[in-house]
Amino acid sequence: MAKQPNVILVFGDQWRAQATGYGGDPNVYTPHLDRLASQSVNMTHAVSGCPVCSPARACLLTGQYPLTHGVFVNDVPLSDRAVSLAQAFSNGGYETAYIGKWHVDGQGRSNYIPPERRQGFNEWQVLECTHDYNESFYYAGDSPEKLTWEGYDAFSQTKAAQQYVRSRRDKTSPFLMVLSWGPPHNPYHTAPDKYRARYEAEQVELRGNVPDSEAQNAREQLAGYYAHCTALDDCVGDLLQTLDEEGIAHDTVFLFFSDHGDMVGSRGVYNKQRPWDESIRVPFLLRYPALFGDEGRQLDGRIDIPDIMPTLLGLCGQTIPDTVEGLDFSGYLKGGDDPSDGAALLQCPHPFGQWWVGDGGRSYRGLRTRQHTYVRALEGPWLLYDNDADPYQLTNLVGGAGHEALLKDMDERLTARLAAREDQFLPSGTYLSKWGYEVNARGTVNYMN
């Protein structure tokens, strides 16, 4: 029987695809990720179809879309109705571990999460959610005692991941480990001093869609954002070195990605949930030397967060549960056909928080193809971009002369995709009522710290 690979998933919160050296950002220093990209399958057009924290994480853990698992807002509990990522790998003989930010328990951001609400993960060093990266708490194992990560939490969480890898030296069963960091999510200026010292706001080059009125603030925020990215890049380097030292790099599937992106001043706004590329596009580097060798390559398939679970199970020869809705891209990674129709589905069932209705937020559905972005609001066609000709998405083609055929084609493709998902695209209040969610004036579910 062929050796089962170990599987490691590493992701930062709110790390947009554009913010890496290998991705072409002229500002950020990410040498370890750049090296990883040279050894990996780089999915250059990976997206987060519902680009906000809890929904994306629920998609990762279930392989389902938000209107199925029900987590389309933050701070609500993910049910146990689906076979989870950890359960599927456990059924295949894997041991499982989760370290870092969770954010799908919905029972308070600092409360203990008991074993029955851990979606099948065994090894456990987790807090629901915090953005205080220098005074960060967690719970370990089955103890309700609140512990404190030493210093900058991503560093300590990475050390815990390295220790877990080292503890596997004499064990024969493969493992699945998830390492989930809080940064580079804001607050942007809380990385360790040596990383913040590397970036001066005045030297930051802005993307072409940052308005002049927001330029100075965007530079200041990006300087802190990039500092987080470089700190996490060092974490990636440390973890990869541990795999080398333990002699398991060759037989380990290592995936670096993000739950969603961050506008960081583009279009004059911040954070996520919006349908523009800074929000929806995420990094996606998958290294598996035993299967793909050591030479990196690029693919432009539109892989989405729900596709991660079936793709990893496919690569490892494991059974994909019937509850999974995402697509298995493992054959595509091996040189086969793209399993999608060339487009990722974008869904925002309910705008909330930083993008509530009173602040310009709106429900939407859309498609991101390799070249185009099309988004429909409840009122009808909203956005259409040719991303090749207009990479900063400055020219909305909806209503423009000469683009009627393209708009019709994209709208028909979106209609077909929604029909396949049985998504009727109803007003957000319908979904809130269905799932029993009560929201405040900003559309956000109230949560306990």
C-alpha cells in the first residue's frame, strides 16, 4: 500500500493574494513564501467565494457553501450535520490537530470549546477569536483552563505546530494539522518591532485603485499589514525547516492559503466581504514533492474554499463524503481537466459589520472567471470587469455600449450556477429568519468576548 501523505494547512486571516513577493507586490518581503512558490502548484486565481471570516472557515471545514452550512455571518455556530474535514481524514486513519483561531463556535470569542464542538479534531490548542496578537489566550486539550501564548501569538502557535510535527517521529499513522493565524488581519500595527521597522509608510507603493484622498492612510495601514505578512513568512520558513529536519517534507501535502483578502485602502475601503479582487482573491500554494516533484508551476483554475476539503481528500486517496459540495481539483492538479465551468461562485447572502447596508453593503451573487468578474445585486446587474484590460477594476462595463453580449453571457452563466446550487438569491432577511439569527443595526450578530 502506498504511503499516506501527511497534510498541513497553514493560513493567515485576511491575507490577500496580491500581498506576496511571488505575487508581484513591490513592497512586501516574503522570501520563504517565494521559495515555497517555486516548489509548489500555485493556483493563481484562487478565490474566497464568501469572503468573510466565519463563513469561509465553515466552508473549509465542511466543503459546503454558506447557504448549506448556514454560517453566512460571523459568530454563529457551525452545526455537526456535515462530515467535517477532520472526521473525513480520521475515517482514513489520520490523526488530527488544530492550532490557532477557530471562529465557528459562536458561543463567545473567549470561551472554552468542548470536544463535541471541535468538528472531530483531536489535538487542540485553540481560541475562538482574538485580534490582540500580543496578549492572546487559548485552551489546550480538554482543560477549561485559559492559557496565554507567549509574545506574538503567531510565533508561539507556529512553535506549537513544529512541536506537534516533531512528536510524530515515531508514529506510523499520518496526520492532518491545521495552523490558523490571526494576522495579518487588523489591527495592522501590532507585529513585532523588527518587522514594523522594515516598512515606512512613505515608501509604500499603492495599487492603482487607491484614491488620492485615502493614499496616506492606506500607506500607513499597509506598512503595518506588510509587517504582519513578513512575520508570518518567517513562521512559514520555520515550519518548512522542521519538515526538512524530520525527514517528512517529501511525503507531506503542505498548503498555504487564506480565508479571504483585505481591501486595505483599495477603492477607499478596508477589510473584506466585498466582491472586488483585493477581497476575494487569496494565495494558494500546494506543495507535495512525492507527487508533483520540486519544480513549481502555475495553474489558473478558480479553486474556492469549499473545494479545499475534497481536493485534499482526493490527493490522499481518501473517500469524499456525500455531504461535500465543493469540487475535487486533485485530478486537475495532476494534469487533468478543470472540474469547474471555469468560474468560481461569489456569494454574499447578508452584508454586515464593516459592510452593512447603511454603509453601502449589499447582498450579491457573482462569478469570477479567469478574465472577468460579474456581480449581480438584488436589483439586477451591478458589476462587470475585464480583469485583463482593467486589473484594478476601475471601469464597470455594466450598461456600457458594446458589452451587451458579454453581460448577457455572464448573466446566463450565473443563473445556471445559482440554479445548480438551488440558490434563489433572496433578500438577506429571508436567510436570517430561516436560521434564526438576530442582528443589530449594523447587521452583525452580537457576540460575547
